[in-house]
Amino acid sequence: MAEHTVSASSDIDYRARATFSRRNLGSGILFGVGLIAFVDEAVFHQLLHWHHFYDLGTSEIGLVSDGLFHALSWAATIGGLFLLADLRRRRAFWQMRWWGGVLLGAGVFQLYDGTVQHKWWGIHQIRYVPDLLPYDLTWNITAVAMIIAGAALTVRTRRSRVPVG
């Protein structure tokens, strides 16, 4: 039976990943929030014209709110990528844990948007049509699916002895 040897660099990678496990998750969450906010802004606000970030005022206020929302989503996205670059520099990037964070961040933000902003605060709806239920269900079920997938990846990486990928 062949003897398995661990090189010094792979041992350092393992320790770095273990040390920076939370940063991998946090970077993914921040990127996921920024990514899903960007998709929301680009697709539903700009391309489809279904709503603005804030629809309780004039069109001009709606456009300004979209611009601020867009700027904040890009700040989150770039912040997550800066953390990712630091993890890669430290040889501590843990891809599966990071993707778990991306899905968690995107799902939690989308669920927050679909419940708090759409229903509780009522600052905008997904689309202004007579029957909102299919849109609300699709939005929130998609969010829950991302949360479940992200949580599964996060738990899986937390329990694994040797991080892979």
C-alpha cells in the first residue's frame, strides 16, 4: 500500500482554510448579497421596468433610489471580491464554503426583499399586476431554495475534515 504524504504547502492550505473559514463564508455572503441585488436592479428595475427600489414617491425619486441601491449592491459585490482576493493571496480560499456563503447571502437578501420590503414596508412590489401571488411565491420560494442550498454547503464544509475545492 502506497504511503500518503502531505506536502508542506497542502498542510499550509488546510490550516489557512481552517483559520479563515469564517472569512470564506463572509466573503461569499457579501458577494451573494451584492450579486442578487445587482440582478434585481438590472433585470427587474432597468430591463423589465417592473418597479423601483422605492415606489412610494415620484418617478424621479424612484430613479434616485435605484441609483443608490445599485451603488450599494456594487459596493457589496466588490467588497466580497476584495475579501476573496485576500483569501486567494493567503492560499486560504475554500471554494465550496464560499459558494455556500454566496447562496446564503443571495437567498437571505431576496427573502428579506420579498417579505420586509414588498409586504411589510410596502415600498415596492415585484410587479404591479392584479394577482401578485404567483410573483411573490416564485420570488420567495426561490429565496428559500437558495438559503437551503447555501446552508447545506455551509454545514457540509463545517463538518468535513479536509476542505476540498
